[in-house]
Amino acid sequence: MTTGRLKSAPMNAIAPPPLLIGCAAGFSGDRTDAAGPVVDTLIARLASGPAQQRAFLIFETLAERTLALAQLRRRDNPEAGYEPLLDAMLRPVLARCLAHGIRIVSNFGAANPRAAARHIARMARELGAAAPRIAVVEGDDLSGPEHRALLHETLGAQMEGLRIVSANAYIGAEPIAAALDAGAQIVVCGRVADPSLTVGPAMSHFGWHPDDWHRLGRATMAGHLLECGAQVCGGYFADPGYKDVPGLEAVGFPIAEIDAEGNCTIGKADATGGLVSEATVKEQLLYEVHDPSAYLTPDVVADIAEAEVKQQQGAEDRVALSGVRGHARPSHYKVNVCHEGGWLAEGEISYAGPRAEARARLAAEVLRQRLDGLALRVDLIGALSILGDDAGRMLADTPDTGLRDVRLRVAATHAERGQAERLAREVMALYTCGPAGGGGVRTALTPRLNTLSCLLPREAVPVRFELLGAEALA
Amino acid sequence: MNMNTATDMVEVPLYRAAHGRTGDKGDRSNISVIAWHPELYPLLVEQLTPESVAARFRHRAPARVQRFLLPRLHAMNFVLDAVLDGGVNDALNLDAHGKALSFLLLDMPIRVPSALAPLLAGP
């Protein structure tokens, strides 16, 4: 990791053109046709913009449990463990990005950034593109035996007996910026913090110092608006009659224009559905935020307590974010540790017609009595299945309203597979031993992953980037 | 002038005055509430208190409810601790993230002066 990057921002009277950053994925499993319109739009903007304008494409594909699942795949196959949709997401746009100087930054390396880099190099060869300069960012993965003592020091007794699947520090933008400074066209990361995918390119492009807190704070919130993909463009927003979204079936993905101060204007890909409005931006700005004056990331503590959001006059789907501040970054990295968590058993059966709800409730009561020793969650799909709590307090307060089409769902977890399997067998047995007319039994048994979190001092987690040579990419 | 304050107020579900979204991290849920109009915001500040929201979520027995105000956005952010039955990796709920919880809050009844009723969203 390079330190002491002392480049200062240019002091020209003429402001440099804004940096364009498009986001083409908000989670692992996002739409794979999202990138095309984003890249088309970036190419058009670069063509019509000033010569110094630059553009990036980011993909955010990691959530709290994604990395643990990726580690499990890597155990089975040493060449796996990166984003399974990498090819589907990137192949449609890779050649165009390389041809037009659009650099790519993503955490789609997941548990195996080097294998992802090899896959991308192979894809470029297959597409007939010149070999891209690919860098990997590493240091986040703390799952190896050499890190066990460090985790144990912090987690202590909580770690006794746990079967660790993954352990990752949420690392920041500095190694991304350093990789870009070194000439990388594609930066493949594992667990970097989501907004760092945006902060890294902005730091590199504008030459911001890693303690330029206000600018980093602003770019962090630009990254926060981008990191969930369509969620700032009318995705996850529509509520007919209250929040109508045009063309939701073709909802566009966002493009941020970030200026030299870090302030941004959010828009979306041309010729797509959805909308960018003050309402969509406010919802996404507060998404997964706790104290708005202290949004913690490895790069900065961003502060949106005084932030403002303004629709740009005369411009559809363009909203400016300003007033964001930043404070000194935390001294520690957040670390998520995923471990094997026993088994989840689920079973469902449907009842319909007169007294369907009463029969479903009776079936639940039968299961409760038969499944002594399992803490059973009961849902009556159609009456109450989502807002209720696992302990069933809300269901107990919900009277039988005589619903005529109800699906009973029960779920429980147990450390031992055999105990969890009892639930599946008892739901199946409702066919002949339960209330009248039950049908459509489905059962599932799934291994569980549980998570622990802790903080580790930054100096205990060395991070680095490496520009991969032809040999490493073969 | 009608001096009967009771008739000057209409009771409506919160979703007519505000919109919002739920986020989750671990066993903690955050729910934003964003006024549809600046003039509706003071009513939300007055009626959506940490106490009234905790009562709304009593079945989930929150360990703590915090409210953060964002007056420039005409918004507030509620942070509810220990309401997700352990969070996405532990909960037995089909919606282990608690993504639907914003709609539990948005269905909460609030009182709005009749004079402000034209600012409400929806039917």
C-alpha cells in the first residue's frame, strides 16, 4: 500500500469537468443487462464533453453473506469464489469500455479477486480486445489460519468452537486509487466498503489526499447513492398511486457526475425507464444509515446532517446533492466473520375454502405440540407472514378473520441436521394426520451461516494492490 | 371560525404525509420517513416520536429506538435496535432483512390539520 500521496488539487481558475461514474450492479444477482445503457451513455457523454473528461463503471456485488457463500464455492474449486455473474455482467460491455477509456472498478472479486482477474483477461482475449491492465486489491480476507490469532484476540470466547467460513475487513479506497494511479484499467477487489468503489476513482482522478475529509465525505455519499444500482433511479420505490415510476420494467441505472469538490449530481442512463427525483435520492441517501452525522466508512466519517437535495431546473432526472461534510476516518476497520450456523428447516402447506384460516391455525398448533424442542416460527401467508416477529407475539394478537386462502409456513433452526429434519417430516405428515384439505407441501433444509462483527486496528490489516502481469493472468 | 380543534384535524395513515425506506445492518433496522411537503414535516416531528414508534413496533420489542432529524431534507431517520430477530443470517422470517418494516410504520395513523389536507399524497 502506498502512503503519503501528496498530490494537491489543481488550482486552475477553470474548474475541471466532472468525473462520470456509472453503476451497473447493486448486488450479487442484479440484472445483467444493466451495464449496456450505462456504458452507451458514458460513451456519448465523453464524446460530447471536454477532452479532459473521464468515466468509470462500477459494479457493487457484495452483501453481508455473499462473501461466505463465495468462500464455500472456492473451497470446492480453487478457481471459483468470485461473482458467479461476472461474465454475464461484464462481457456485454468490456470491449466498449476498453475501447473508450472507461475504467472499471468492482468488488466482484469477492473471495478470489485473482481468479476474477484471470477470467476478465480471458474474456478480453475472446473479445479480441488488447490485454487490459488489471489490478487486484487484497488484504481484506482474514479467513486464513495466519489471521486466527488476531481475530481471537478481539472476539475472544465468542470464537470458541466456531467453524469459520469467511472473515473480511471492510477496507477502503486508498488501494483502489493507488492501483488507478499505477495505470490499472480494471481494479478487481474483494470486500472493500461499497462507497469506496466511487471514492477510489475520485481520489485518483482529482488527486485528493487521504485526509481531505470533506471531499472524501462528499464522494462517499455519491458512492452511497450509486452503490445500490437502480435503487436511486426509481427501483425499490414504486407504490402505485403514491409513488408512480414510469417504465419500471426497464429501470435505468445511475450515473453520478462528481465535481472537484466532491459534490455530485445524480442522473441515470439514457433511454431507460425509472426516474431520479428528490424523493428517490432522499430515500437512497438515508438507506442503511444510522446516525446521519456519522456514516462510518474506512475512508471517512461522512456527515449528511446538513445535506441538501435539489432537482436540477429544466433537466429531467437530474438531482444535485450538496452540503455533505466529512470527519476523520475511524481508526479501526469493521470485520465480519461468517461461521457455520447449523440448519434452517422450513415447511409450507396450503388451506383453502371455508374455515381455511382455522384449519391452518390448527395445523400450526399440531406442529407446535409435535415439535417439542424446536423454537417454531409460524406464518399464515395471506394473513400475517412478514411483519410478525419470530416469537409470534404479533400473530397471537391477530384474530382469525376467516380468510379462505391461507398458506401455513413454519420455520426453525437447530445445530443438528437430524433435529431440523423433524420439522420437514412433521409438515409432510400433515397430509394424512393434519386438518382437512391441506395441500401443496414444500419443505426445505438449508445450512445456515451466522455472522459476528468486530473492529480491528487499521495497522493490523495491511492492504495492497498488485498490477498483474501476463503470467498472473494466463 | 371553528374553535373545535377535534374537527379541524383529520386522521390519516402516515403514507399520505410521508414516504420512506427500510435498511438493515445486522440486527438493526433503520427506517427513513420523508415528508411529502415541507409544511407537513413539523407534524411528523411532533407525532412520530421515539416513544410512539417504539409502541408501533412493540411486537418486536426494540432494545432502543433512536430518532435523527434532517430538517433540510424534511426527513427523519429511525434506528431500531434488536428488532430483526438476529438479522439476516439468524431470523426465521421470510423477510429476514425486515425490508417490509417501512410499511408497518407508514401505516401508522397521524393527525393532520384540515387546512393542510390538500398537501397529502394519494387518495
